[in-house]
Amino acid sequence: MSKPRQSELYSRIKSFHYAFDGWWHVLTTQHNAWIHAIVSIVVFALGFWLRISRQEWAIILLTVMAVWMAEFMNTALEALVDLAAPEYHPLAKIAKDVAAAGVLVGASGAVLVGLLILGPPLWQKLAPLLPG
């Protein structure tokens, strides 16, 4: 009876390994992922510095997560399209362009959320330091 449980546990551990392999692939092959990573770090640092509320943290975390998920899905879709259509095809281009647009929409929304949450307290901290 313990044998199937060990196999199930091993299977769960392997699935995490595969997920981290995918994450590493995105970080090492997608230039935009580095932009997402840097922006994520800056946003988290600002959140700590500005001492945002728990609710604001929840919104920031969900927003950052949505952008990363869009980037992961875009990368996966690009790989599938390249596998299915290694030669140029107008429908393959549409699929890739629409997936990239999904990342752009998510990132644009994240910028707006960041400005709404981080903008006012950041302005309060920086305004006294500005000349004039």
C-alpha cells in the first residue's frame, strides 16, 4: 500500500521540477522576461519602502502574477506554433501576435495598477525633496 503513495509523491515532486524547468526556460530565452523580472523587483521594493497595505499587496501580487502568467502562456504558444508551422504562415503570425498582445494588455494594466497603488504614496515621499 505504501508503494503507490511513494509513486504519487514522486510524481508530484517531478511535476514541480517540470514547472521550474519551464520557468527557467522563459527566464533564459525570453528577453521580455528580464524586463518583467526587473520591474517586479522594483515594484516589490517600492511596496516595502512605501509600506503599502495588505489589500494593496494582494492587488500588486495578483497583477504581477497575471503578467508572468501571460508571458509563460505566450512563450508556450510560440513554441507550439513553431512546432506546428516551422515555415512562415499568416495564421501562425496571427497566433503569435495575438499572444504577444495578451502580454502587452496585461503589462499595460499592471502599469496602471502600479500607478494607482504606488503613485500617491511615492509622490508624498518624493514631493518634499523636489526643488520649488
